[in-house]
Amino acid sequence: MGRSVPGLPIGWMKFLDTVTGTYRYYHSPTNRVHLYPPEVSVSQTPLAKSRRLLN
């Protein structure tokens, strides 16, 4: 399905979603697919920055 990537915690694999062309992260112990790697949290800072530029 995917491949083990150095830097990812044990149990995580990275694979390319051929439909969207983006990478997904698979967590085998929970059998769940995530959009972001486990150490990355999505912040609102880039969105807030872009809103400031538009105003």
C-alpha cells in the first residue's frame, strides 16, 4: 500500500493518492488515513495572513 518513511513514527506509512495527486498518511494500528503527517498540525496562521493581505 505505502512505504515506510524515515522520520515518521512507527506504524505510519506514506502513499500517493492517484486520484487527487496528494500524499496521504496511513496509521496501521488504527487503520485510518490522514491528510497530514502525525507531527504536523494545521494552523490558521496562513489563512489569517492571507485575509490580512486582502483587506
